[in-house]
Amino acid sequence: MNRTFLSILALLLALAALAATAVSLYRNQPLELSASPIRVRIERGTGLSAIGTILEKSGLGQPGWQFELAARLRGDGHRIKAGVYEFKAPITRQALIDKMVRGDVLLSEVTVIEGWTFRQMRAVLARHPDLTQDAAALDEPALLARIGATETRAEGLFLPDTYRFSPGSSDLEVYRQAYRQLRRALDDAWAARSAGVPLRTPYQALVLASIIEKETGRDADRDRVAAVFVNRLRKGMMLQSDPTTIYGLGEAFDGNLRRADLRADTPYNTYTRAGLPPTPIALPGKASLAAALNPANSPALYFVARGDGSSEFSDDLVAHQRAVDRYQKRRTP
């Protein structure tokens, strides 16, 4: 056995030992994070070298070239997903790359509640710390144009739901998601509508659904509330909905609806104007959309709140007045 062979063997053994050490460090040695947690944003299309530099500058405790080399040796570095990542100590190099290949990105969320007005939704999104406020300087028509909507009034056009997004996303993306969800839900409800419902367009269904949303105190009453308004539309009766009238009063409403308010004519006062108001008055959910287009089979023309969240339904004015006396005026029939 000559000296050259022994030298080569020694070199190979040293390289093997070095490789084993590197693999052990990669799999088992936690990175020395400068803080915990650390958030890192990776934009779409960022290469491995640039990602390594971003991680190094963010305080992940490894030179960028080490990340790039490890990702290339794994063979799946091209599968790293864009987004915002949150890394917490302890985390190994292997776990870090695994996380990025899986696309285990950090998500924030915002919940839009059924019955909110667009104004309320906009206020909540404007206060969200993880959203970039690109809509702040936009009026309603401009905001709608930016998200691809053709309407000029925003009320009712966003589906109540919980929306998730990467921190730093534009608020316009949430508006866009909620608008598209609403359009899909409205189209689905319209396609499944009952025959004979006196609504000519999906937008009219959206307007009615918003009224049902504001008038319903209990889910079980929703389709019966819908039946009252549908029956009134069929007969040409005034809808006489307090929520539409309150909406028309705007900031002038002080929380107490008076007889004078019911006589104050606005486009939304359904005590002074027949038919549906010109726009929705709130953001209706899927249940209210379904109820507007599939009302209960009921002859009722009136309802009054019982005070426990449910409603008393009546087929005629005499029965309704008795219900009002009982539940609103606290009299016994």
C-alpha cells in the first residue's frame, strides 16, 4: 500500500467526517436567531441566492451561502413558496427549509360580520395592523374600480366571512376577495331561486337580503321574515321596514326611531316609498340571500319582535295590532 493511496484514503475519510458533521449540523443544530420570532417576507420570483441574503440580514444566524448550498443539495429549493414566514427558536436549518418548501406562511385574518354596513367593514379594515392601507384615499367608486367591480355603490357588495392574508397585504386584496365571494354566493342563490319570486335581478335580491339580514333576530325566522316582504312586494304594499328608514337617516339617527322619522322622506324610507330601496342597507350573509330567493310558504304580511330575538307573524292587520299591543306595548290581549 503506497503513500499516495494512504493520503487519498485519509483525505476521503476526512471529507466523509466533514460531510457527516455538516449533515448533523443541518439536521440537529439549532440556528442562533438574533430574536424570536423573526418574520421574513419572500416575494414571488426571488432566487435562492437572494433568499439566502434576506435570511442572513434578518438575523437567522447563518450566512446566505450556507442556505443556498443546503437548498441546492436538497434538490427542492425551487419549490420554496413566496409569502411571510415566522421563525421561532429553536429551529434547525433543515426545519427552516422544510417550512419554506411546504409554504407554511404566516397568515393574518379579519372577520366581516353579517349585518355590518360597508362603513363598518371599512373602519375595521382600516384599523387592521397587518394590512397595507391602499384604499384609505379612495372614495367608493374608485375603490370598486380598483377591485374590478362595475357597481358605483359599495353597500352590500362584500360577503361576510373570515378572510386570511399574509401580513403586509393590501387591504384592496381583502375587498377583492370579499367582493368575488359575494358575486359567487349571489349567483348561486339566484340560480336556485323559487319560481314566482317578484325580483327581477340579482341586485334586487341582494337589496332584499340586506333588509332580511337586519330584520332577523333568530335564524329560524329568516325565511318567514323573507315571506312577509315578498308577500308585500307581490301586493304592492309598502315594506315598512325600520332598518331601511334608519339607514336613510344616516348620521342623523340618534338610536331612537320616532314617528317624525317615519314621515321624513328619503330614498330608503319604506314607509313613504313603495318597493325596494335603491341599494342594500347592509352586508347580507348567505343565509339571507337564500331566504330572499326561497321564502317560506306563508301568507303573513306582518311581524313584530317578541323581545327575545324571535318574531310574531300575522296574516292581517287586526292580528298584527294585537301582537304589537302584547309585545311592544306590554299589554295582555
